[in-house]
Amino acid sequence: MSTVELTKENFDEIVSNNDFVLIDFWADWCPPCRMFGPVFEAASERHPDLVFGKIDTMAQPELAQAFNVQSIPTLAVIRDKVAIFSQPGALPENALEDVIAQSRKVDMDEVRKEIAAEQQK
């Protein structure tokens, strides 16, 4: 699957209808973003079971702000409507594959328990 453009109009629908979404926050003026783009796109081809979305921070500043994006590129991972990872910087292919592998292993039941415990405090 190739990457999809995420906008404030389709963001909720895509995140709600997919269990695992990787997001690349980028801008066309950003050289590291242009370097990371092909790496992200290639990973989307290797992992057709996942959704790979791109958010243009210039066109979608509200989404960038919602994720507290301070620098680009920033990679975020959302599983079961919960953001479980966010990190700025262009990743090489092996590091991106490691993030995907680790994100697949996250016990979402445990994450939900931790969130519930924090909300009770």
C-alpha cells in the first residue's frame, strides 16, 4: 500500500478505521523530510497491512499542533486510536523497520490499563 495524505478532514476516519497508522509529519521545503520520504514510502510497500499517512505541516498546521510537532520530519505511530510513539528526525530504513517491529509488539491492553490508571490519579 502506498502512503495516504492525512488532512483534518480525513484524519479521524482513517485513525478510527485502522488499527495501526504510521504518520510522517513533513514539509516540501525540508531537506531531511525529502530524504525520509522515499524510506517511508518503501516501508509502506513492505507492510501493506499497515496504514502509512503523510501530514504536510504547512497545509495541516492544526494536526501538527495536535501532535506537538516541534521539528520535522516527525514520525508518529497510532495503534488502536492511541499514540504510542512520536520522534523527530529522519530515520534510516533499518531504524524505521525497528520502530515498526517494536510497535507491533506493544501490548495494547497494557497500554489501556496504564492510561486508565493515569486518568484515575
